[in-house]
Amino acid sequence: MDEQGGISSAWIAAIYGSLAVLCGVVAVRGMMGEEPGLTTAGLLGLVVVGCTLPLAIKRSGTGTSGSDRRVESEMHEMRGQLRTLARAIQELQESMVLSDDARRVINRKRERELLRRAIEEDITAEDWDAAMVLIRELAERFGYRVDAEEFRQKVETARFTTTDRRLNEALRGLEDLIARGEWENALKEAERIARIFPDSPKTEGLRHRVSASRDRYKLDLERRFLRAAEAERIDEAMDLLKQLDQYLSEDEGEQFREVARGVIGKARENLGVQFKLAIQDRAWDRASEIGERIIEEFPNTRMAEEVRAMIDTIRERAGALRR
């Protein structure tokens, strides 16, 4: 007690603290389901305690007369605020006891807009499956079937456009592999495209397309080789023969064996003549280059053995000229 016989601020704080604890316990018991009505009572009690504590402490330290009138005015204003808070708490309590379906009905307009926005975002992100899940939700749980059908059409159109674009890009990549003669990679890419786009008619027969392109390229190599050999364009024929060797099986190569022997023999003879002329002209750089070709292309011939015996001396002389 203070000197004027009133209750001290410390006592008031202690009393209000106990009241706050009691109200909190009541609210918690209500939230735990022991008695739903306790939640409202507990929350309302906490609000009253919190709002009146400062006023009680203030009044404990004041005198009478004008202070009393001011306190009464403040109390009147606080009663109005408490009534407003009580109504808000009552609405909160009513909302808490509503079922999920009831709350969805009340808020369905806002949830409809949220769903529409989420579907648009999924379409933009090209996440078609997620968009279709939300579209079913929009139709079946909220009843907006017209909206849902519009979104379905939008998803199908966007999916077709995007899928067709990706497929065309993949097919262009496959054609590039074919044009470069990368047949193994082309076959793997054809299989990959068929797996990713199994429902598209554009992917039918992709492996056959690669195989047919390979066969046409092989046939073209054969014709060019025979024509170059016939015209005695030996260097060109040799280059084509090296390429053709990658495509022919042993049985297929049999039909070109005699022509190939003639081309190889002439190529060897030509290189031998060029090597001898370079030696005679003391063109050591050129002699070294031709000698290395002979060793590489005809390693098991007598000519290659002769070149190996001379190549080190030729390289030294070529190096001396460069210095």
C-alpha cells in the first residue's frame, strides 16, 4: 500500500500479471479442444487485461478531482475499444469453427483468382502437368468449368506449339549430323528423338532415314572413286578409297579390289617418282614430306624401307636449310 492508502503500482502489476496467466490458460484449453467457447473468453480476457493495465497503474499514482474525470473519460473510450475487439474476436472464433469447405465457399472468389494466376504461371513455365492439376481443381472443387475449359485449350495449344518447336530443332540437329556423315551419332540422336516425341508422326522412320542417307553417301563414294580411278586422278582416287574403306564390308570390298590395287600401285609409283625428283632437286623439305607419306601410307613396301634408311639425313639437311 502507498502512503495515501491506495494500492501501489507493483501490486497492480502483480494482480494483472496473474489475470493474464489465467486468461492465457483458458484460451489454450479452448484451442486444445476441451471447450471451444473458452478460446473466445481467454482471448477477450487477455485483451481486457492488456488494455486496462496501463490505465490502472496510471490511476494508482494520481490524486482525485481532475485526474478522476480524465480517468473516467479514458475508461469510457476504452470500453468502446473493448467492444470492437470483442466483436473481432467473436468473428475469429466463428471462422475457426468453420469447416475447410465452408471457408473455401466464403473465400472462393479470392481463391479463384489465386488459382488462375498459378495456372498462368505454370503455362508460362511450360509445366503442363502442374497446370492440368490446378485446372481440375478449378473445375471440380470450385465449379468454374468454363474457366477450366478455356485453360485446357490454352494448355493444349501452348503444349503443341512448344513441343513442335522443340521437335523441329531436334530434327535440324539430326540433319546436321547426317550432313557431316556422323552416322553413329545420328542413329543415337534418332533414337533419342523418337523416345522424347513418341506421338509425333515426324519421328516415324527416323532410323531408316539415317540408314538410307548413309547408303546413298556410300553409293556416291563408290561412283566418285571409280570415275577418279578411270580418269587416273590418283590422289583423288586414293582419298576416296580411304573414305570408302570405312563403309565396305570384306565381301563388298571384293568388287573394288582390282581397281583399288591399280590405284594404290599408281599412287605408290607417283610418290616414288616425286620423292626421287625432290632428292635430285635438293628440295629437302619436300623430300622429307613425301618420304613421310610413303612410310605412313605404304609401311610394308620395299620403297618404305629405302626411305626409312634416308629420312634422317634428309630431315637434317632440311633443318640446315631452314637455319
